[in-house]
Amino acid sequence: MASLFTKIVQGEIPAYKVAEDSQFLAFLDIRPNCKGHTLCIPKKEVDYIFDMEEQMYMELMRFSRKVALALEKTVSCKRVGVAVVGLEVPHTHVHLIPLNDMSDMNFANHYEMTDDEFKELAESIHVNL
């Protein structure tokens, strides 16, 4: 059965897309820890990040870096934190989280945003790629 993220890749579920190429997709987390929390995924469904082919892994990190640099230009933060947890959705994903404080990495946090705020933020990050 296709993962939630595969359904996003296939267009079956909407997402606030930030960046996309032939292999990867970045979109805003709909339950963000803080403003700008973004997920980077391979379009090919691979459950565990370390099961990925080494080249795909390296390309995902390169793609994530590009998105993180655009995120830093868009959202006021001291740094962009990176996390790979892998338990929430059985599809490799890299969390990019704008950080001003260590508590911003706490996945119990939920930052509320409207649909319009999500759309505007996604476009702003995309423009800074």
C-alpha cells in the first residue's frame, strides 16, 4: 500500500510544495513544530533512510541543503535544524526545521497556520531557491 507521502507525490493528496525535481519533493509539514517546518522526500518510496542507495541518499542530502538555504532566506531563524526520525510515515523524509531555540526541535510543538499562510510561505521559500 502506498504511503501518505507517495500519495502526495502522485497528486492524490494536496501539499504545500516548496521544491521539486525528478527525484525529490519538498513540502511544508501540515503539523509544523514552527513556521517553515519542511519535509524533503525521495519520490521513490523507501521506508528507511539507510536502505536507500548511497547515490540517492547523497542526492537527497544535496536537495535538502538547497531547500534549507532557501528556508533560511525566508524564515527568520538562527539555523535550520535537520532531523530524520523515520517512525511517523514509512517513507524516508528529512525534517528541516527553522531554529531559534532548542525547543523548536520538540515534535510535541505544533505551530498553527491558515491555508493562506501555508500557501504564501511555500511560494516565498520556492522563490528563494
